[in-house]
Amino acid sequence: MKRLPAFCLCLLIFVTTNSTYADKPTAKPIDIGSRLELMVDNTLIATRSANARFVLHHPVPQEVVISHDSPWEGSGCGYHSIFQDGDKYKMYYKAWHLDVQQGKLGPNPSLFTCYAESDDGIHWKKPNLGLFAFPKGGSKDNNIVIGLDRRDWMKTANPDPVHPAVFKDENPNCAPDARYKAILRSRKPKGLLALKSPDGLKWSLMSEKPVITDGAFDSQNLAFWDPATKQYRAYWRYFTAGTTDKVWKPAGDRAIRTATSDDMIHWSKPQDLKYGDTPSEQLYTNQIKPYYRAPHILMGFPTRYIERGWSKSMEALPEFKHRKMRSSISDRYGMAISEGLFMTSRDGVNFKRWQEAFLRPGIQRKGTWAYGNQYIAWQMVETKSAIEDAPNEISLYSTEGYWTGKGSQLRRYTIRIDGFVSINAPMKGGEIITRPITFTGKELRLNFASSAAGSIVVAIETPDGKPIPGFTAEDCPEIFGDSLSRPVYWKNGSDVSQLAGKPVRLKIKLKDADLYSLQFK
């Protein structure tokens, strides 16, 4: 075996010990303009030291915001769509009940899409809409927004209201009578139906026939306007080896498929999502949408579905007797468990998916550690913090109490704005170096958090690593604190406009600190 020359050996040792990720320099700088960049992937990172690592953060549980205990709701309520619309927060969800009895299922009176609203995203109410009767021929004093007791809106279609996904169309050319859109599953023929509404309450079909037909669709299937690509994008459920008559015994894995459209009616050839070298997972929902602060990044919160089998640990989970009773119909009803994951993409097809859970089942208590829990609602909203004088935070919502009791619940969770993933380094320090970039703006702002003794230092260099006078690490006083948007200062101030449009790279040193996002403004 030939020995390496001394300089090669030194270079090999440096790369091995000081970098966990190293690519060849990008020939053309990445133009980030003034857009927000989150530290959720390696897109901007050329190298990072061994002590600088990606850290997945987890939402904090808050209060139950709504209980689905009305007579027309039930234990199977879920598939929530939640978004802010002006000064209102709006929620749509399936109303469904699963009455599990020994060896059989009881009657199910619920088969609707319902609506709720809020002024703050925390306190929710179910308004009486007066649109659909419950029970059939009964009162219309309920919050049912899509039901099956009127044939005028359905025409010849055969929709399934318990698989809804609703969104406000952000397409600037959207017609006034289609400002709100929804995706429902079609029973026969199998596929996805596209609906429209001028007000989010009164709905009509965009087409009597399913607009997408290649899939399984037994989940929350969705679509939205993608402002980055200026087209509609849909994501839906399929099985990797086809479907079977019994969806709880699928052929292959539960997986996700996507397509694009200019009009919500005609769709491109489907593509299966890819996750790099991560192993296959059973993914029930996908919950993908452009991140509202950085729409060039798609975020998803898919549900991981697991059947662990019977064991002492399974028997130690909450409500064992009820779990065994549910299993008298199907083992899946008793031993399946679900939890929320996190993934991101910049092209809509290739995703970085974290294997570790983003939203775990949590501390054992009544109504937890069961299938249907930790289904994260589609879309996130910004809400006020409960801490006085603290900045806004992101609220996510997740189901619990599924398949048990008279009705499931929806719990709110909170997480820091941009705070899904950070680059973190311990007190002994770590470093990242970006790929060459160009930017527009006058200041570099960081969303970061440090300890009292921790810090961040930023240097701006030429693409080949040469220092730029006035912007070296020595010119940058240590940055410490906890802020969503703190400008970086050097000895001569924070103005970086003289470097705008020129290829540069950032060298960021961290010490007991987290960097969540950065932006030139």
C-alpha cells in the first residue's frame, strides 16, 4: 500500500475531523436575494465542523382547543385544515364516529365536513351555519359545511366528506367564486374531487368527475397554490405495490405521490416522493405546504403509522382493556400507533425527512398512544405568545383521544417561529461555512438563541475563503441573546450593502447557541 504524501495526509485529517459534510464548491453562487433561509437542510452549507450539528426541535403541548363531542361529530373526527384568513382563523375537519363494540362496529351517524372559527387561533367556536340538517330532516343548527342530504351541489358525483382538505387560494388570478378550494375523496369512481367556494361555506364542484385517479386516497389528500412555481400542487396517498380491498392490509407501504396543475382540473403525470437514503416508512398523511415565511421551502408533517405487535410494552399502554376490545375487530384497531414527523423540500419531490419523531405520543395518559393520535393538522398559523411581551409563535394542532370515548379532541402545540431545526454547537464551539452566495439588502439578520455565556460570530469572506476587510470574525463582536431577527454588527456597523450582488460566503462560529434562520434585508 502506497503512503500518502504528508500534505495529503494533513488534508485528509483536517476534513475527517473538522467536517461532517463537504461538497465541491458550487461553480455558480446561489442567489438568495433577500429571502429567508432556514437551517433545515444542507442547501447553503458547504462544510460544518463535527461539533456543529442539525438539531430537530419539538413543539410544546398547550390546551385542548376543541372537543368533537357534538351529536353529529364523534371519536373519529380529524383531518383538520387550519389557516388564517384576514382577522379570522378558520378550521375545517371531518366529522365521523367509530363505535367499537366487542367483535363489531356500532352505527355511525356522522359523515360530514364541519367548520369552526377563532379570533386568535386559541379559542374556537362552532357556529350554527344553517346549511345541512342533522339528523336527516332535523335541525340545521350545527356547524356542518358539507353534507350529503342535498343533491343540488353534488350533481352526479359521489363525494366523501370525511376526507377533506380546504385552503384559501393564493393564486392572484383566482376567480372570485373560487377563492376557497377543497379536495374530497370520490367513492365511485375512485379519485379526488375538486371543489370551489366564494366564501368557504357554500361549495360547488369544479368537475363532476375525479380530477386525479391514480392512487389509494384513503387519507387526507390535499392541494394548494405554490407561489414559488406559480402552479397548483397536489399530494395524495398511494400504496407502493398497489391497493387491496382492505386498506388495513395494503400491498406495500403507505406512501405519497404528487402532481402539478395550472387549473386544478388537469394534472401532470404523478411522481412518487423520494427521501434520499432514508429507509421506507409507513406514511399516512403528508401535510405539505410552502412555509409561509419562506415559500420556496415546502414543509411537511406526515404521520408515521406503526404496528408494534402485542408485547408487555403494548399491554402497558393506556386503556389496555379498551385496546383489546378494539382488537376483537382487527389487531390494527388495538395495536397501531401513530406520531408526527417533519420533512422539507425545495422541489416538491425530493424531501429531507427526519427519522426521529417531531411530535411523539407523549406522556402516557387516557386517550393516548393509539392510532389516529398525533395527526398534525394541515397548515400552521401564527399566534400570540402566552408569555407577556414575547414575540408571536407558531401554533400547530394535533388530534388525540381518537377511537375512544364520545369524541376526539384537538390540542394546540407551539413552536418558535422558524424553530423547527437549528444548527447547534456546544460550548466548546462549532462552525459552518456556506456555499458561495449572492444577496440583496443592507443587513444580515439572524434568528438565533444562545446561553448567557454562548455566542455567534459571523465573518463574510470571498468564495475562496479570503477575508474581506471590515467583515472578518475579529471585526464581529460576539452576538448573544435570543431573538427572531437580530442584525449582525461588525466594527463599522451592520451595513453590508457594499457586498450586495457580489459572490461571498459566510463563516459562522457558534458556541452554546442555535441558529434557526438567516436573511439579508
